[in-house]
Amino acid sequence: MRLVDGFFDKEAQPGWAARLGQPWALLLMFIGLGTCLRLHLLGVRSLWLDEAFSISVARTPLPEFLRTVWWGEANMTLYYLLLRVWLHVGDSEFWLRSLSVLLGVLTIAATYLLGERFLSRRVGLIAAALLTIHSFHIRYSQELRSYTLVTLLVILSTYAFLAALQAPDRKVFWLLYALFSALALYAQVLAVFVLCSQWLVLTPGRIKRLGIFRLLSVGTAIGILAAPIAAVMLFQNKGQLDWVPRPNLIRIFDVFQYMAGYEPLSSHYSARTVFLLIFYATTWIFAFAAALYKDDPEQTEQKKMRASLQVLVLGFVFPITAMIGVSFLKPIMFPRYLLMCVPAAVLLAAQGLITLEQWLPRGRIVSSIVLLIMITAACLSIGDYFATFGTYGHDWRQLTSFVVSQQQPKDAAIFYTFSGHRVFDYYVARERKERGQSASPDVLFPLELDPAIIEKRTMPYQRVWLVLHQTIPSAETNRQSALIRSALQKHFRLAGEKEFSGNGATRDETGVILIALYCAASPN
């Protein structure tokens, strides 16, 4: 693609791909590399709370599953349904996480197809290459959650939307757009911000060309398909996002670091991560300029490509800015929720590199150097990511092994926060399956945070294991931890404590678990 007469010439300059090989051969190479990176050390890390919740929901019998979804856990419903099928093959950490790997690798291919179809082959290949080595995307392709699923569905929704804009009389594109958009909402309800961004590109002229009735019909279809999850979100909200911290300048800066492929498990900045963001930001600026470029009104192809670029710009900028804005009133913005913007980020970076090549003197040399630096910094970030595996997260696997090996008859266990019991239950089941270990403490769940109730529930036991973990500590969770300790000290004495250290995924999170053993006090 080069500058001729107007701005875009999609079919020009084919030599770049030809010199490196056939585009599909390059794409297969990226897919192979992306698969290897996402499978690397896949089963090494212990599950964390949300991953164990995914397993817990997916394992429940169908009637209970439907009740769980209706009573406030509809978000990620589509992922839980896929996981129900996946569990029939196996339940190891490696196998369960491989579902997200598969979805992440498919996203690489989908990103190429979107770039190749609506911008240029070069843009598609560069974007696929950048996504292949994007450590933020690798990170969540290795997690037992819905983030790679919603990212894939957002790309498919965007593809169908752009195809419908270019061929509005093709009903199949509108049908696919409505389907992928609704599925994206069932994968992660915050995908609504990306869907809104797509409609922002509809200027009065485009609305007139597409037809107001057609647009209303598509919007209505999406609304009907998404009505069940909308009802749950409106009427069964139980404060699922109350833990999300309010945004500040550092957290906002972190988001853009993640969009640029910054290694997400580090709690500090390095020169190369800042440089990576600077180069990504530079390419984004050039892509934004290309989206604003005034076309020759006679060049229909240029107008189509410019519209495609505008959809990607809005799909990148609007969800981030809107979620940050909303979060000042009700915090909803957390970095992993914005993984769905990463394909747009790499597509814009790829387009920015092409634009930079066209606009600057010796542009090809400059563009190649910038791309080489971005790839080098991204590879170093991948190294940083995998280097953290020894200390990242809550070490539930080791903790469970320790408790099971030390447990005695008439032992009980209390977890705070309460969700920790799901991870414990998973690893107890693994211990039984792999080592034949059948005994484990009775988990006291559910348990009201009332001193009298805690005393009553623990009285029949000789020993109580108190497992304290807080992904994001707060004054309230610290107060509740102290309340449980105080209630136990009425009838038990502290026999010992042990800390399992770890690092959180962001600067707000901690990976530390404290386990305390309380033994029944001797009678006077």
C-alpha cells in the first residue's frame, strides 16, 4: 500500500510479502509461534480465585448452573458453557487453560483476516506478528477465563460490521454481526463499549446510505438476543465489581502500557517498557492521522478503507476512555477487561507503520527500524513475563498440599476471602486423584461474618485452619480478617502461622496467603 493520487492504494507494493514468502505461510508461522508461546509453562502456575470459580460454575449440574447464572453470575456465561464441554476431556490446569490458548491463537488469525480484508495484506501480517508476541495477550491466553473469547468475538463482530458497511445489501453480514455482537456480550458484558464504538462511526450520510430501518432492525435483534443478560445485570447486581479500585493517573498509564504489550506481572517500569509504549504511541498517532485524512471524493476504495480505520480507532479509544470516565463514578475499569481492545491496538500500530513509511523521508528504513525495535522490546517483555512464574499469584497448589499433609481428624478450615475454598477444593480433588489422599479438613462455607456464628460453627472441632488471602487488600477486608481472628481466639489458641508468598498481576494486587492454625484451648 502506497500513496498514489489519494491516500490508500491497497494493491500496491506487493514486494514486501513476496520477499518473505507467501502470506499464508507467514500467517501459519505466526500461529505456530503464538501457539508455542501460549502453551509454554501453561500448567506451572497455580490456579487463582477466578479460574477456580470458572471450574466451579462449569461443573455444576445444569439446573444449578442456570440458577447460578440467573442469580448474578451471567457474565462470561458463554465461556462457562464451552468449559462444561472442555471438562469432559480432562481437568488438569494445562488442559483447562488450553481452551483460552485455542481462542487466543484463533484471535491471531482473525486479526490478520480483518486487516487483510479491510486495510491491506501488509497491515494484516504486521498486526498478526505483533499480536503473536504481545505479552499482555499471551498472559490472558493462559488464563482460565473468558478474556480471549470476548476478544475473538469482538474481532469477528468488527469484521462483520465492516463487511456490512461495504455491502449493506448482503443480509448475511448483518445477521453475523448481530450474532457475534450478542455472543460477545455473553462472553463479557463490558463488550458493550466496543459495540457502542462501532455505531459511533455512523454519520448521517452513512445512516442514509445504509437505511435507518435496516439499522434499527439490527439493533433490535441484538437487543432481543442480549435481553436475558441485560436483565441479570440490571436486576441481579450483587456488587460483583465493588472490589475494582478507582482510576488514577498511574492506573490509566498502566492501561496504555498493557495495550502496547507491557509485561503485566511486573510492578515496576523499565526503560524498554517505556520505549515500547512510546513507539506504539507513535504508530497510533500516524494511524489516527490516516483515519482523519480527507479522501478524494471520487476514490470509493479509499473511503471504504478510511471508514474501516475509523471503526478501529473508535474501537480502541472509546472503550478505554468511556470505561475510565464511568469509573470515576462507579469503578469498572480494570486492565484485563480491556484485552478486547488489543487487536485494534496492533492493527492501528501496523497501519501507523505503513503511514509512517509513506509520509517520512526514507520512510521504509524508519518504519523497518521502528518495527524491529517494537518486536525486540516485545520479545524482552515475554522473557520478563515467563521469568515471573516462580513468584506470581497465590500458591494454592502448595498451600493445599501443606494443609492436607498436616491435617488431623476433626480439623476445619475457614477461608477469607471466602472464594478461596473453591481453589482449595479443586486441589484437594487433584490430591485424591493423583496421590490417593482422601482426608482433608471440613471447609466451613458458607459462613456468616458474625462472631457468635463463627464460635458456634467451630466448637465441634479440635483445630481450625484459617486461610487469609486478599487479592486487593482494603480496610474492610482487613477488618473482617481481624473479626474472624478475634472470634476464634475465644475458644482456640494460635499454634502457628505460615506465609505463602507471591506477587499480584497488577500493582494493586497481592499474591500473599497467610495460613494460621488454631488449636482448641485446654480446659481450665
